Amino acid sequence: MNHELDYDRDHDREDELSKKSLEEILRLSLDQENKMMRTYLLTAERIHDNEELQTRLKNFAEGNAKRSRQLQNELQFIQDLQ
């Protein structure tokens, strides 16, 4: 193991994320997931000659929706800790 990359090996927690920073990271991730989901759905709607590609894009969007729900759950968990 490369101990130069083991930031908390001395357990001082100097590199620990604050709840506010963690919440911001999760909110940004949630925004990105939602944008990608919309992009995939809008793109799928505009494809008329390739049903397989349309289905695959919709599946991508479903994956984004699942991750969005997971991120929302994590954000709620963090807020409940406060």
C-alpha cells in the first residue's frame, strides 16, 4: 500500500469532508444525473428509425433515475444527522 495516499493513516481526520461539503458534492452529482437522464430521454424521443438504440437510451435514463433516487436518499440521510 502506498502510505503517501493513505490520508488518514494517523487518524487525525484533517482531510475529512464536512457535512456541508459532502452535501454539496452529492447535490452536484444529483444535478448531473438528472441532466443526463433528461438528455437520454429527449434523445430517445427523437430517434425514429432505430428501436434498439431508443430502448438502450431509455435504459440509460432509468439507470440515472435510480442513481438520482439513491443520491436523494443519501442527502436525506445527511440532513437527518444534523
